[in-house]
Amino acid sequence: MIQRRPTRQVAVGDDRVGVVQIGGGKNGTTPAPVSVQSMTAGYTHEIDTCVAEINKLAAAGADIVRVAVPGKNDTQALKEVLPQVRVPIVADVHFHFGRALEAVEAGVHKIRLNPGNISDRKQVEEVIAACKQANGGAGIPIRVGVNEGSIVERKDKQKRLKELGGVFSDNKHGHFLAIMITKLEEYLDIFYDNDFYDITISAKSPDPSLVIAAYTEISKRFDHPLHLGVTHAGPKETGTIRSVVPLGHLLASGVGDTIRISYANDPVYEVEDGLELLYCLGLRKRVGVDLIGCPTCGRIQVDLFTLIQDVREKLKDLVLPIKVAVMGCIVNGPGEAEGADVAIFAGNQRGIIYVQGQKVANVPEAEILDRLMAECLAFEKKVRAGEAKLGEKVVEIAPPDPIGELGSGFDKIAAGQVGSSVTDLTIGKSE
């Protein structure tokens, strides 16, 4: 079990959309599951499009959705957007503190401020006061989010040159961390002076190693929940690795309370991959099928790439975390079939299907998909009726003879490709 870092706990949401707890472990609170966030890609002032995108992200499993409010037309739109959604909404304020005040007045559930963009103490205190009175006096939290691109001074040219000189000296990370933590401390002092502690912190960068270093150091200095992310991660094809490496490292170390994986792509992928990361680490209870499949090799005898995508599509609506294994040969197939709730391993254009270790079918390749789906649905029904339990192996599977009904040994012998002893084809024995 991963030992989570204890933090204060903040609540995001209300009775209508539901409340998502973030962090915990201090002041008698129980740590909440790590939550998954995403952000709309369109304009908030395009109300129908914004609502549709928020609801799509919520349906994909997003716990919290963030929207951008750079203009007054965006904060005005929130009054029409919020009643149409059923997930807590965070307003991302860019350069004008007035947008934060308007978003709070509209009923948003959380505000995100960037110290590099809104630094005037009086303005920050106005936002704090508004957030303390929001939600019927219960208050709403604020995320203090610093990014590598915004922590260096941009208005004062002399100060900017001095800071950049430090950043680009011998120890880039050391100077960035010093600037980042210093600015966080200065900013948070404003909140503490105003008796406001419903805070989450983020410190993002496109550099995975800097992300790890920043959150590791911040976790030692502040007891607020941490929002993990890699900014400007790029397209999904490369952004997946850029994001999962540092986030997985931090989460496995117990650091992180809510995450957003950021792609230059459909944000639904951010939600799906964020959830899968948490499932793999055991930080969230899986919802839906746990599908595993072999990567294929020269032993393959069916079109496994097509089969596994078809299986994934067919099973996407199942809710129970049934473990389904789709294996393409008889070498690794038996072991995976034995460890899965429902499994198929193939050979010689056929497939044997097992349910918790018991053989239930031997079908031609063309019938594999429909029969596998039928067995999954039947097994799900048994689990719901209490007639079966997830992850409970029933019997041991004896590996099939590779020159038998699923093997191709005889064909290879006839073709003169192997000797008649078939020692290299036999699992665990020789002739």
C-alpha cells in the first residue's frame, strides 16, 4: 500500500453537483482518493459547447473540471453554464482579479490563481474575502498554481534579467526551485495573514525532472494538498510518457492529491489516462474492465491487434472491474487465463475461452469476439447475483500440447521446419 502524505483537506463542490474532497490525513480527516481533473478546450462564453464538453468529461470520469475565464463574457456565461452541469467547476483566472470576483459571484466551486499573473496584495485579499463568503458562507478553496513559464519576472526588466541569470546558471533546477518556493511562500503569506487555508498548490513545468524536484521540495514545506501536473506536455503520443513518468513517481512516493494529465488533444484522453494511472497504482478502485493483452510476436496465429481493440470497444460499458485477458498464443496464454476472470488464448485460428480457470469454449477465430462478450456478460451477472467473486481462481489450467488442437507443430514437421522430436515445441517436456 502507498502511504499518502498527510495534508489539510479541502472540499470542492456543493450539494447540487456533489462534493469532492482533496487530500486529508491531518486534523482528524481521512485521506480522500486521488481525484482526476481536466480542463475544457473551448471558450467558456460559448455556453452550449462549454456545457457539452464539461458533461462529456464528467461522463468519462472527471471528478473536477476547470474552465478558463479570461474575459468578462466568460464569467457572465458561468451563470448559465453552472446550472447545466453536475461536476464541480474551477475558474482559471488569468490576469485580472476582477474575473475571480465575478466567477465567485456566479457560483463557481473553486478559483485558480497564478502568483505570476495576479500579485497585487490588495487584489488577492479581495479574492480571498470573496471566497471565504462564497457557497452560503461555507467558502470555496483556491488553487495557487505556479508554472515554470510564469514564475520569472516579466514586467521589471532588470529583475527579469537577474532572475534569468540565476535560472540559466550551472544549476538550473536549483535556481528554479528557489524562485518557485520563494514566490509560493510570499504568496501564501497573504492567505495566512487573512486566515485562509483552503488552498491547493501546483508547480508545473514541461520538464519531468523539474516537476519531480519541485513537488518533492514543496511537499516538505507545505501541508496543503498538491495538484500534480506537467504543463505543455504536448500531444498524447509523447505527452503520455512525459506526464506519467513524473506523476507516477510522485504518486508512488505518496505525494499528490489530485492530478491533471495535460494533452494537446481531446481532454477526454486526459481523464482516461489519469484514471488508468491511479488504477494501476492502486490509488483508486477500478471502474470497468481491466483488459490485458499480449504484445504479439512470431508465435501469433490470430489477428490479435484487431481482436483486442474490438474487445475493448465491446466491453467499454461494463462497470465491474472484471479482469479480461486476450492472449495470442499458447505460450503465455495459460498463465494469463488462470490469473484472469475471463480469458481467451488463441492458436491455429481458434481460441479457447476460460472463466476463472475453467474451460468453457473452443471456438473458431470468427466466433471469438461474440463468445468472449457473452461469457463476460454472464460472469458479470453471476458476480452481481453473488454466485461468483472477482479474482477468485477456480482451477489450475494445464497448458495445451502445442502440437495438439491449438498448435501448429504437425504443420511445421510436415514442412520440414523442425525435427520430429518437437522438443522445442513442447511446454515442460520433450520426446
